[in-house]
Amino acid sequence: MKIVVIGAGKVGKEIATRLLAEGHDLVMIDKDNARLEKIEEDFDCLCIRGSGSAAKTLNSSVVRESDLLIAVTNSDEVNMIASMTAKRIGIPRTIARVRDPDYSNNLVISKEDLGIDLIINPDYSAAIEINRLLTMALPVHMEPFARGRVQLADISVNESMTLFVNKKLMEMDLPRSILIVAISRNGEMLIPGGQDTVMIGDVIYLLGHSDVISKVCSKIKMKRQKVHSVMILGGGRIGFYLAEKLCVQGMRVKIIERNKDRCRELAEKLPEALVLCTDGSDLEVLRREGIADIDGFVTTTGLDEENLLLALLAKQMGAKRVIAKISRPGYAPLVEQLGVDAAISPRLITAGEILRFIKGGRLLSLFLLLNEKAEVIELVVQPGSKIVGRPLQKSGLPAGTIIGAILRGNKIIIPRGNDIINENDRLVVFALGHNVHIIESLSGLGGV
């Protein structure tokens, strides 16, 4: 597929990395020469210097002949104009990043009228994910698959977890309905075998029946924590969207923001929330505002380092559950080592949404792990595909790939090597690297 990406910033580069790994022909457009030079160094794609909203740029033959245009500049207006112009010159599909709530939530003209097939709002999506993490019954990060009947849970292993610590996988007393599909150790991800040993400090990824995952978490004394009060550091778009969601759910919300004008705006739009115009990095302020008794603490400032550090300090000062927003997935190992309960990356959320759209619904779900080392996908095996009728151990799956669950009718199967894949099975697959297109091909979904 020929794809044009307008905007060579962090989000644009993340999307380019994913699309090139899957074999798409890519054109990158940006006004910044330095950015494009860096793209040319790192990627095998065509770069065009120019404004993404200018008809002159979009009317070039290489752009006009593309199958999809993705506009992810920092300007909502540029992204919307680029998408509208692209549709008028004959590009079949367009995606636009639109972050301003006045645009994304209250468009008088529909996205179809604007010529946009998919509007993505990374800040809103990030807020939804943080809200989900705060309100989960168990203090572990869980992702639902197979209509919620299968869960992927990550657990940070400490010395009290005797079920896992210093034991080989083959020695563990785990139910057959769950698998340890991966271990993250010192920032590296591995697909373990029966002889591999779990150590203190590891993050293990469990995949299996949702109810059994919950029972295992209860067995290792991971208590349920109900969240009633949340403190949000940073009153930007993510902070606003999150506070809006939490207030609707009846939670007590405090927002800490330095900018006076932004504080007035937040106070007007969120009358149920308490908006504090002060420096949230001042530990005395946090103590005075009751950080020791707060159920949830979320850092959403524009600085990853500040978000991680203050989340860690809030945890040490007594906050029950802490979540940090980070832009650089490379900081994921720090999240594990510092003891922050969860971290979210709007950039990866955006990439996941775009990849699902491009695949036209053929992937039921796609989850990108924060450290970018692995992906979890859910798909339906097509009739006549290469994987059908073969035992898993002879299925030809690439190294670093494990089928963690099969939904066959209403039955959930946690497969072993001798299990055979049938047509129309719904698979949940854990894969290191970017092997999604290989797995799709084996499952009969063809090229993209």
C-alpha cells in the first residue's frame, strides 16, 4: 500500500517505523528540513519538504497516487485541511490527528463532510486508558481479548510472590488455563520455556481465562483497591479529558496546574473538580493537599522525567496507585524498576489505532506493549490458511511468537504444542518484534 504521512514528529516517526516494517511504500512530508534529514537517515522512504495543507504539495503525482494519507502534524487545522484536500484530489482514505476538544467532540460538520475517514485524538485515548487503569479491580495492568473472556496481565515480581520467585516455569503450580507468555528482565523481553526461571524484579506477562487471572492475583495477595479520589498533575488536554471522565463517575478530583489562565479555563469547564494553581513538583504542596491519603495520582505534564520522578515520589509518600504519561517508550524499563504502577504512551496508542484502521478490521485487536518490544494481536483464522490443520509446534510461526489463547465457539482453549488450529478459530497471539504481518499471512489474512 502507498501511504503518505504528513508530520515527521514523534508520532509520525512511530507510525513510519510500524508501516515500513510491514512493507508499505511510504512518503513523509514536513516543513522542517532537519526532521526530514533525520528521517532520510533512519528510514527507507521518500521525503518531501513542504506544507501538508498546501495544494501544491499534495497535488504532486507521488502523493496523488497514494492509497492513504495520514496527517499527524501539531496543528489540528493543518491535519483537517490536508485530509479534506487529499479526498478532493482522489486519495481514497484519510486519517487526521485532531486533539482540540472543540474540534474533535463538537464538529458542526461531520468528519465525512470534511473528507476524514478516521479522526484520532491521542490525548482523549490516553485519558480513556488511564481511567481504565485507575478503575480496574486489580492493581495490575490488564488488557482484554476474546470479548473480555481472555486477559493479558503484567505482574511485577517481588520477594513475597513465592508462587513465582526462583522457580522454573515447569515447576510452578499454575492452572492449565493460563500461560506465562513473556518475561521482561532489565528492559529485555523473552519468550520463556519450561526451564526458564522467574526472578525478583522480573515483569511476567500472564495470558489466560479472565477469572483465573483474577484468582492468581488474589492468591499472591494482590488486593483489590477501590479508587475514590484522584490527583492529576498537569492540566493539559489529557488532564482535562481524564478529570472530565472521573467527575462523571463521581470521584473526587484535584487538578494541579501552574498556568493561571489554564486554571481559570479548567475551573469553568470542570466545576466538580478542585483546580489548584500551584507548582505540583513542590513536595510540600503535595503533602498539604493530602497525597498520603489519595487513591490515585496521575502525572500528565509534557516532561517524561518529571512525570516518572513525581509518580515515584507520590508512591513513596503514600499514594495508592500511580500512573505516569510518557512520550518515549524507551523509558519503559524505568517504569518497571521504579515501581510506578503503570505508564501510558499516547504515541503508541495512536500507532495502534492507525494500524487497526489500515488493516480494515481484519485484526480484531492490536495492543503495543509500552517498551515496543512486543505486540499482542487478536485475529480470526481464515479458511484454507497455512496454519489450519497443523499442530502448533509445526505451524511455522516465527521465533518469538506464542499463541496464548484460542476462542473456538464459546470455548476458551489455552493451547499446547500438540493442539491443532481450526478454521474460524479466534487467536490471541503474543509476538516479539514486528511479526504481525507474518502471523496475518499464516492465518490467511493476506497482504495489506
